[in-house]
Amino acid sequence: MNARLIWICLLALVFLISCSNSKESTNSLTISAAASLTDAMEEIVDIYEQSHDISITLNLASSGTLAQQIEQGAPADVYISANQSWMDKLEKKERIIPETKVHLVENNLVVIAQEGSAPLSSIEDIADLGENEQLALGQPGSVPAGTYTKQALEKIQLWNDLEQKMVYAHDVRQVLAYVESGNVTYGFVYGSDATTSDNVSVVSQIDTHLHDPIIYPAAIISDSENQSSAQSFLDFLQSDEAQSIWRKTGFQTN
């Protein structure tokens, strides 16, 4: 009788642990988002967690790095990219749920320098860098802002001339840090990134016809165990409340 009672207690304990783990799983989300979304996403997540019984982990890095992580099976529930290309690659690998894709926000590309620097009369003036001056951009192979920068500089036939003066960063926030510290003269970042620092100035706006449209698509990961919660959060990202935050932090909304 005592042995039977012990077995019943053990089974009950296993059941309770299982329920606890299940609850923890459904009440947590991992959001893999482009680094340029940092400030907006942190504010949006804070508001969402206050009104929902959920814990959200933000995984912020370059879109390419995040896509590679997801492709290799890293845990994630929602992916937000800074360009369509990386999202398309994950869709081809069947790593996202296509019908959940949304066009979240848009951005623009700018050139920044330290606060107080004189504006460039045109983007072509960036070619007049001094012998020891450099410019920073995201690594074109994995950072969408770097890809857009390369497209623009190639279109105005300056890429080859400036390549020896380029310093590559792992995301746009590192480009921002390089300019803030004075390690480089100019940096190519998104307009939204420029608004986050009092130590830099926008010295040139890049014409949108020089590069692909800067669109941030979002989608739910195909093997997410919390797809219902992920969809609710994705819906909130498109709400009026979230859109006011997007606009405040320098993004363009639909």
C-alpha cells in the first residue's frame, strides 16, 4: 500500500512539473529582430509585457546573422528583418510561416558624422575624405544597411574609389558607435538610428532611387511552439499604439 501511494505521489509530481513547463513555454516568446529596431522594440515589448501575461526575450543582431541562426535551428518565435531578401531565404528554407508575413515598417538611409559637422552638399562629396579618414558601414554580406549602402555607392560609381577607406561593422549600431567615438569620419546608418544619438548629425540623405526599398518584413517561425502568442504579438506590432512608437523612433509606417 505504501509503495502504491509513493507511485501515485511521483506521478502527480511529474504531472505538475509537466504543467509548469508547458505554462512557461506558452507564456514566453523569443523575438529575433534587426539591430536597427532596438529602441522601438524595447519600448514596445515593455508596454506589451505590462498588459499581457508573457515574458519576451529580444534577440537583436544583423538580419543576416539572425536568419542564419534561425536556419540552423536557434529558438525563435518571430523574425523581423531589415530587408526582404533574408526573409525570402528563410521562406525558401521553410523556416517561416508564409501566410503570417507582414510589411511592418520602412526606413531611410543617411550619412552621419560627429555632432556639429558641416552637411555634405551632395553624397558625391564623401569622396573627398582625407588621407587618414575613413567611413563605416555594415558588412554588406549580412547587414542590410551595408547592402543598401553598397548599392547606392555603386550606382554613383564611388564604391571602388572608397573601398580602401571602409570600415565594416557587424550591425548599424556599431557603425553609430564608430562615428560617435570619432574612429571614422562618416557612417552610413538608417535615419531611425541617427535619432538615437545626440553625438552625431545627419550630413546627407541618400536618395531612395539609389537602393532597394528599405522594408522591414516580419513573420512567425515555422517551428515556434507558441504560434498563437506569436500572432498576438505580431498583431500588436501593427496596432495604433505600436505605430506611434515606430514613428517616434524614426520609422515610416503604412
